[in-house]
Amino acid sequence: MYTVTIKEASREFTARERIAFKDTSNALQLDNILGDNESLEIVPVDYVILDVVNGADNEQYEKIIVIDSTGTKYVTGSSSFKTAFMSIWSEMVAETEPYSITIYKKESKNYKGKSFITCSIVA
């Protein structure tokens, strides 16, 4: 059985919003839309961390959805992106003015030919 639960969120969402966030099929997959040497700039307004259990394999993993100022949802299972994003979010959550982040792939120093997704705040 495949189950999805909301593990953490940036705010309290309505029941309708919670149900919508558990369905990632209408979110843009960062892993698929970012090519090498490409970046994406967004203004994050909310996030949701999902706990996913794929019963067929008994595999458990997390996905993070970031919602931008246009309402677009971006999703990834990248732990490096989640770590970088949550660090930025925790610092900026008290700020009143909007900010943007750049999401990009970066070549791994440990694994030749591999890259990972991360993000940085736009200065």
C-alpha cells in the first residue's frame, strides 16, 4: 500500500490543501525540470514535507514541496535541497519582505559524473 502523510509544514493548512499536497502528480519535479548548468529562481511562500511509504517495496522516504508566490508547486526527494532550503527558511521566516532562492544542480565532488539539487538565497 502506498501512503503519504504530512510530516511538517510551514503553516496550518486546510483539509483541502492537505489533501492536494499529498498528491504530487501536479507538482513540477525539480529532478526532471533542471538540466545541468540550469537554474530556477522562485519566491517561496510555503513548504510541506511528506513522509511517503511505498508498500510494494516497503520503502520509506521524504519529499519536500515548495510553493512559490505564483502558487506553483515544486517537489523533490533531494536531501541536499531540503537541508539547504530549510536552513534558508528558518533564517528568513521572521523577515517581512519577500526573498527569492535559486535552485540548481551542482556536480558532486564525491561521485564523478553525478550531480545533486541544492539552492541558495538570491542576494
